[in-house]
Amino acid sequence: MLKKLLWKFGPLFALVAILVFFAVAEKYWGQGQFLSTRNFRVMMNSAALIAVPAFGMTIIIISGGIDLSAGTALTLCGTVLAVMLKNAPTAAPDTFFGDDALAFTLWMFFALVLMTLTGAGCGLINGTIISATKVVPFIVTLGTMTIYLGVGQILSNESTVYAPKENVPEWLNLCYTGRIAENYLIPPINLFGQEIAFKIPSSVIITVILAGMAGILMRQTVFGRNVFAIGSSESTARLCGINAPLTLMAVYTLSGVFVAIGGLLYYADVKNGNPSDGQGKELEIIAAVVLGGGSLSGGRGSIIGTMVGALIITAIRSGCGLLSIPNTYTYIIIGCIIIIAVVVDQLRHGSPEWFFQMISRKTKTS
């Protein structure tokens, strides 16, 4: 029973252990800010930026694939939004009424649609090539990763795209982590004469909603069951009548939609579009899935686990930052934890064989 709990809730136990460790360490060797509400909001927002595109990566990894182009596709989507806002026909109005307001609303709607189509298109291209050619997803997405980077650089003229402040609507302040409650999605409420403010960044609320939708999709629908079946054994899934190529195309396209929403949050966080920012982001997205219990062999993974994995990464970064540990060592720590997670996953699958043979011999001799 204990063993099953450890396998199932291992990532959550790891997150709690990391939070306790850094809380104690930062209290004695730092300024005691790790458990502050401000730092908690910053960590949640940072985790949201990783978790949203990682939801799509979770679905891909469950299907037995991988997407190395997620990072550059994400910043490509953010760059598309930045270019559209930069070229908006009118500044963002303070009211919802008037000709200027209507023109900007239509332009903003078109910008969001174009950004979403960009992400979905990137995913569809990946899924189509993988399904049609049977080339390993690692190789295909390695190639499209550089293609999307190049497209983004062409779109941005190889520079960072900044939209004028007056062209950025106030609601796009989705990653605000300051003290002003008016900038949060949930406004303060008056309860028995006392004002209560839910100071949660809008990015976190969006992430929770998307997590619920993705969780229902994967656990309660035929599509989700088909994805798990393909990841466990594609040949068996075909024998069961599952259209594997079409399902894989849908998986990568859906992942592209999550990447596009991640691009929206990326722009809301940095307020610019730079395609080069995407290089390396795919690694932390994949790391969140792996740390959350997802198997690179396919057939296993969970949306909640991915959220926990994203929190593990941000907790380590935040703790190391508050303890003034250089980023170089932070990368080493995260890398070691990822290797441990992959090794644990291999042990769960009975690999490597020599390890279990050695354990078996020692058990027999004793």
C-alpha cells in the first residue's frame, strides 16, 4: 500500500519536501521571504507560464511522442500577437463604446485568432509530418524547432517587437503579481463590511481552468482513452480500430493550441515578442511533464502531475534565487532532479534488467 502511494503521489511528496527545505534554509540563511505571499504569487505565476504549454506536451508524451519545437512555437505566437498590437489601427480605448473601441476590439479579436491559428498550425504541421512519414517525433520537431525560430525572426525583423503601451489593453495584464487588487481577475468582495481580495494572478486562474478542461478531456472522453491506448501500444490500438495517424494529428494540433495560450501569457509577462526567447523553453516544458510523473515511453501522465512538476521547477528557481545561488548551480540541481525522475520511471518499468537481476540474486542468497 505504501509503495503504491509513493509511486502515485511521489511528485507531490517531492514538491512538499522541496518547499520545506527551501523555507527552512531561506529562513536561516536568507531574509525569510520564501513563504511570503508576494513570493508565493510570483511562483504561481511562473509555474503557470510553464504549465499551460506543458499541458499540451503532456498529451503528446502520453501518446508516445515528444515536441522539441514547443519553445520556439510559443514565442512565435507571442511575436505574432506583439506585431498585431504594434500595428493596431487605434490605441486601446478606455471604454467599450464608440467607433475606436469597436475597431480596436475587432483588431484584438483578429489578433487572438491569428495567434491561436499560428500555434495550432505549428502543431498540425508536426503531427502531419510524423503521421505521414513515420519519422521519429524527436527528429521531426528538432527540424521544425529551427523553422519556427526562423519564421519568427523574419516576422520580427530579427529584433524584439515592442507594442506601444497605449496599444496594450488593460485586461492583458494577466501576469500581474503586485499588491493592487484591481489588477486581478477576481475583484475584491465585501463580506460583512470587510473587503476581501483574492490576490491571485489571472494567469493562475486561466491555468487552473485549462487544467480542468484538459483533465476531463483525457480522462472522460473517447479521445483521451485513444491517446492513452496509442501511447501504450500503437499496434494494439490500430487492431482495436483506432485511427492512429488522425489521432496523432489531433494530439499535436491540440498541443499547439495550448502553446498559443502559453504565447499569450508569455507576452502578458514580458510585454514584448522575441522569437529567440523560445530557445530552451521546450526543455523546461518537457521537464515539468517528466517531474510530474509522465513517462517518456508513453502511455502514462497526468495534467495535475504536470502542474506539480511546474511548481517543482519554479520552487527550486525561487529558493535558489533567494539564497543567492548562481543560475549555473540552479540548472545543475534541476537537471539532477530530472535524471532522478527518469531513472525512477525506468525502475517502474523494470529497467535496467541488470539491477533487478542483482536484487533477485541477493534475495535468493539471503
